[in-house]
Amino acid sequence: MAQNFQAAPAPSASAPIAPQPDIVERTVAQADNLASGSGALLRGLDKIAGQSDDLPVRAGQTVTFGGLLVSLRECRYPADDPSSNAYAYLVIREKDGGKVDFEGWMIADSPALNALDHPRYDVWVMRCTSN
């Protein structure tokens, strides 16, 4: 028995495949019972040097990692299980020139959902901190 299938339209060449920030925004907004941390522990990887570093950063603070400036606006975590996940709002820009490479929420347990796209560096969230 022959089946009649219709092909889906091909994506436009001008429409790159990229993370959907609105999906990440909804994920953070729908998370139940979130508490705010005073900072976050991030991890940075220099893909060329093969060097990784932990980056402790407080909310409102900017730290330098290689050629990047990494700013933490806020970090949220599940109040009933702080070690289960972390949601950090980051702004990552070039040290020289200030070009913004990333702005938005990164989620610790889903780092690929909304990731920094940089040829040399990776930065991801490990956990929120509170002091």
C-alpha cells in the first residue's frame, strides 16, 4: 500500500538555527518556589589552551575570563532543593570592544538550551551561592 507523504518546507537560508530565548524565559518563569542566591559559581573553558577555571561571581559583579567580561545579574535556585538546579542571568561580552556575545538565562542542568556561542570560550553555570 503506497503512502502519500508531503515533504516539509526547507528552512530559509537566512533563518539560522539558534536557541529560543523565549523558551528559556518561560522555563525560568514556570519553575516553582525559586529563591535568589547572592552569587553564582560559573565554570569557564578556554578551548584553545585546554584550561578550565571556576569563576565565583556575586550578583551585580563582573569578572574577567580570558578575553571575556562575565556579568551576573541574578541567580535563582529551587528553594526546596538548592543543589538540584540553578538559573543565572548572565551578560557576556568581549573585553576589547564590548561586543555582547551572550545575554540571558543559563540553566545549570540544561547548559545547551541557551549557551554561549564563542569560538574560543565556553562558560556555564555550576550553582548559585548564598552568603
